Amino acid sequence: MEKRKLGKTGRNVSAIGFGAWQIGAAWGDVSEEDALSALRTSVESGVDFIDTADVYGDGRSERLVGQILKEYPHLTVASKMGRRGPQELGAYSPGNFRAWNDRSRSELGVDTIDLVQLHCPPDEVIASEAVFDDLDAMVSEGRIRSYGVSVETCAQALAAIQRPGVAGVQIILNAFRHKPLEQVLPAAREAGVGIIARVPLASGLLSGKYTAQTSFGEDDHRNFNRSGDAFDVGETFSGIDFETGLEAVERVRAVVPEGMTMAQFALRWILDQPGVSTVIPGARNAEQARGNAEAAFLDPLPQQVHTAVHEVYDELVRPQVHHRW
């Protein structure tokens, strides 16, 4: 699989990674057997970057990733911290950082975490010199090798990129979320900061498998967070309403090249964007994991296809999301 430089981490990682939110919680039930099978299949297909967080299943995701890390110690693992306390600057303290980090290192079974990202923090945290001074100290202490920021908005991404110690920024980027292409990706390339593209399938919309009759379980964020009741609504279907999303999917489906699934098309679209370090789709079983990895081996999409996707975005999606994130 193609390897790409992951910003200032000094590491090259697979163009397709594995997003481990889905095997933790909030995506319906995923058995431990299926989760481990998805992880192993991904690694055996060439994936060597896994992204998780301490709050995904209250540690379940990290524990599963830790099991795989014992089998495949060459992997680069990123986790996140910051959502275990109130979303205010005072909670982002040296004591909390080390307590959260101790817990994550224990769950993952490592002494040092390759990359730790602040987990969608509020603006005042990204603006705090003390927060980043403390992250530098944690690198010096050997707790983490590098740090970054997972963000909700392009403004937050641009602020994080200006921090000299930030190795990477994680941001929602997909065929229904184009705004990062305008300033964030160019700024990251200029600063040598990696870009981790998350929510690449718009919570599964871009898999092309949903219809107006599709329903989601009570424990699935695609049910309980459609209005942003649990966390930022932009994390669910990339912020677009479900009905408009289905219409946009059908428009995009018309330009998917033969022999490519719609999910693979969506991943390839992101890989074609200059400055993307890795894309982190989730997978709930081995079949999905294998299909995701195969997207890295597909040819780049023709320019006319990219143009068609932009036209669908401008007409149907832009009015709902572009001004918000």
C-alpha cells in the first residue's frame, strides 16, 4: 500500500488507515470477534495506522487496538484525549492530561503513544499557550512521541496548524465536506503538518447502501445525534440532513467508475486531494475492512469526475454545511 508522510511525526503511514470509533461505541453493536477480525484484515491488507480515542466505548476501542498491537508491533497508533472532562479550559490541566494518558497507555499496553490528539477541544484550548507547553512536556517525559489536534472547524484547524509542535490535524473531509480544501490543506502542506481525514464516508451515507427506509438502533449516533443532541452534529452524516444526503448520493453514484464500490470511490476521492496524509474509515467486519484497504490500490479519479462531485456539492450540500464548519 502507498505510504505517506504523517506530518511532523517523522513516520510514513498507509494512505488508508483504520478509524476505531466504530468498534468502540455509538455505531450499533459490533462484537469483539468482528472488531478484531476487521482490525486484523486491515493490517493484513496493508493498513499500518490506527486511530482511536479514550472515550470510544469508555476504553473498549483502545483495548481492542492494544490486542492487535501486540500481534503487529510495527503499527502506528494514534489516540485522543480531552473528552473525559468538561469542555472548558480548566479541565485541560497537567494533572488531567497525565491521568488520561496513563489510562490510555494502560489500555493500549504501551509505554509511549505514537500520536496523541486533543479530542475536538473548544477554541480557548487551542488558543492556550499553557496547553501546548504541557503537551511538549509530555513528549519530553516519554509519554507521547508526537501530538496533534482533532478539530470540528476549519478555523480551529488553521489555529492548530500555527502551533509549532503540532504534528498533525484531524478533520472531517469527504465528498460532502469540501471546505478544508480551500485553506486547511494548503496551510498544512506549507507548515509540514499531517492531515488525517476522518468521517470519510459521511457516517456511511457515501457507502451508497442507505435508503429512506434505513433505520438505525437507539445506540447508534446516526439515530440519536441527528440534531446534535449528544455532540457536534457535523460528526453525523457530515452535518447534512439524511434526506438531502440520499439525494446527493444518487447524483454522485452516476459518476462512480465501473468496478469500484461507492465506498471505495469516496475514499479515492479523498486520497486524490493534495496534502492528505491518511484517511481513516471505520469497519465493523472483515469484508468492510478489506474493501476500504483496496481503495488505496485504485487509480486516481479523472478530473471530470472530480468536477461532477464538486457540482453536486455546490448545489445540494454547500448550503447546509459550508458556512458552519
